[in-house]
Amino acid sequence: QVQLVESGGGLVQAGGSLRLSCAASGRTFSSYAMGWFHQAPGKEREIVAAINWSGRVTWYADSVKGRFTISRDNAKNTMYLQMNSLKPEDTAVYYCASPRTTAWDTPRSIAAYDYWGQGTQVTVSS
């Protein structure tokens, strides 16, 4: 079965950086788009960034554009989220996700995603 495992979360001061990783297994990683989401307490889960199967096409939410970078290493079956200039409002649980089909390029709707990791907590102190 498909498994997604996030790592790299933690506590960081405002202005700092973190790099999240998402290790995938259970199918051909390089065939599928991937995405990062976050969910703050009391709020809905929202997409942060998406990346197509090859890594050549990416999309970002306005709130993170210019600060976060999504990437993937298909040889390592791993996706990354480099987070720079972190703000207290970035505090959330971060999830990686992937669609069931190869039809999507950079899906931006949560409804397009079928497989989810368990999440990793990112806390940004002011």
C-alpha cells in the first residue's frame, strides 16, 4: 500500500528555516504529482504547494510564495519543502499528500489527494 512519511518539523524562531521531507513507498513515486498541506489549530487543512511528477512544474499558495520551495528527488522517492523566513502564522501540522491517479499535474484542491502522511508539527515562535 502507499505510505507517506513526513519528517523535519520542529520549533524555530521567526525568520528561521526548516526543511521538511516526505518519504514515499508502495508505488512508482515518479509517476505522481505531490503536494504539501498545512493545518493550524481550529482551521481547515490548506494546500501550501504542489509539484508535478517530474518536478519541473510547481505551484505555491500566495502566503508562502517567495519563502517556501517544493522539490522532489525521484531517485530517492522523496519530496521536500524548504521553508525560509518563517513566520508565527506558519505554525501548523504539515502533511504531504498524493493523488491516486497520474492524471493530475499540480493539483490544488484537497479533493484531488487520496494518500496522506501522518503529519509533522512546525512551530514558529515570535
